[in-house]
Amino acid sequence: MEFGVVDTGGGQITPHTTVADLGRLDRSKFVPLTGPVAVHGAEPGDALKITFLDFKLSGWGWSMITERYGILPDHFPGPMLKIWRYDPSGREPVTHAGARIPLKPFPGIIGTAPGEDGTHPSLPPYPTGGNLDMRDLSVGTSLFLPVAAPGGLLSIGDTHAVQGHGELAGTALESPIDVTVQVELVKNANLPGPRLQTSAAPARHLDRSGYNVTCGVSNDLTEAARLATLHMIELLDKEHQVAPIDAYLLCSLCGDLVISEMVNKPVNVVSLYFPRMVFESTDDYRPAA
């Protein structure tokens, strides 16, 4: 089954859009979904097993930084717009501010319909899926989603060519992408929420040379994440002379936010892992699995 997915801007952003055009975008057209697709025999209490088989890349996309989204709107109110052109085969990394980032496409949004009546926005996550923004929903991964409405009603949207865990700047490399999946019905699964099975080590496209890691310590998880991100932006500036707004974007594309510990209540430690390989001079880039 193939889903032809429009990017999260609803097709309003094109390869020719400039930052001056952003104020004229119709936000009501953002985050469109492809679907829903009903699965014969799917009933509440069942689950859909969705295995990702292929991603057909469009070769272009965009990233945006504005005060609406992201973990640091007070530091980077924007607006900033980056138009990307990349290898549609997915074999070559994208480049920005001296970094070379391997692609790993996935859908930011995938979900079945909630069980309650009414209109449900596409942007937030639900127990039935939705805006999960999980980089590991890539080729070979199987995602199990609870069925809460007859037929399941599966939809996909918000496709990304690459993103780190956290999508820290508010967008990833947003891109129109066709997604091919295999859908299987699992009767009486009674799942409380989404569940994944990956086919390989999730970060093998990035972990060849280790990571630089910064830590944020705070009683508040969000503030700890903000501190870890600010510390990484400072580190990238110091080590690679990357302008802060470019470092912020790079953190969104390939930095992985991790909750390191919550055992010392109320203090939390959140860490940001940034792959060292993206600044190495090498042609040894492996396509994402």
C-alpha cells in the first residue's frame, strides 16, 4: 500500500518560496494527512501492524525556524527558511553549515482514528498514534497501533527526509515523500498505545564516530532539555564556528535528545547527543536502513 504524502506545509511552500512569503501562508492548510484507509475486519481492541517497506524521496524539502515552534523560541524567534535540494536516491547526505547529514526518511505523523466522536486535529499525538515524530519509523520497522474505531482508519502525513530525536527547532527536513507500507490486522491485541519493532540498530547511520554530548540539569524536564540544547549550540560554535541559528537547525536534524535520569527527584538530567561524523571529511556515508 502506497501513501502519496504532501509535506506538512500543505504544499504551500515550494522550492521557490522565500522567507518573505512566510507571513502569507494559510496555517489552516498545514499538517494535511493522506487517508484514512479502512482495514476490513478491524474493530476496537484490535491493532494494525504497519511495516515500512520503502520511501520514494522527492529530492527537495524545507526547514523553518519561527517563534511558533521549537524548544528555544525566546532565543531564535526567526523567521528562518531553508530550502533543501537533495539526492532523491537517499544515498548522499544533505549539507548545511559544514555538516553532512545522512538521510533517514520517515513519517512524522501516522495513526489510526481516535475512538471518540468529533473532529480531531492532526498535529498532536494520541494513544492511537498521530504526531509521533519518531525517527525510527524507517524502512524495516514495524509499528503497532491500537484500533479504536471500526476499520482502524489509518492516515499518514508530515514526512521527513531526516530528523533527530526531539525535532528541537520545531521542524525537520520537511519533504513530500511517498511511503510504502504493509498493513496487517492483529486481532484482540488490546494495546495501550503505539509499539515499535526495529529491524536494526536505530542510529547506525550516525554512530560511526561517536557523539558529543551536552547535559542540562533542572527540576523541570523542558528546562533541562533547553539547557542541553543551548550548551550544544555553544559547543558547535566553539568547535566548528557554526552560527547559533545554524547550530540550532542542525540539532533539530541530527541531534538526539535523551532523558538520562529522573531518579534524583525533583532534579532531572536531559542530554543531547550530536553525531561527530557529520563534520568529518569522508565519502564513506552509508544509506539509511
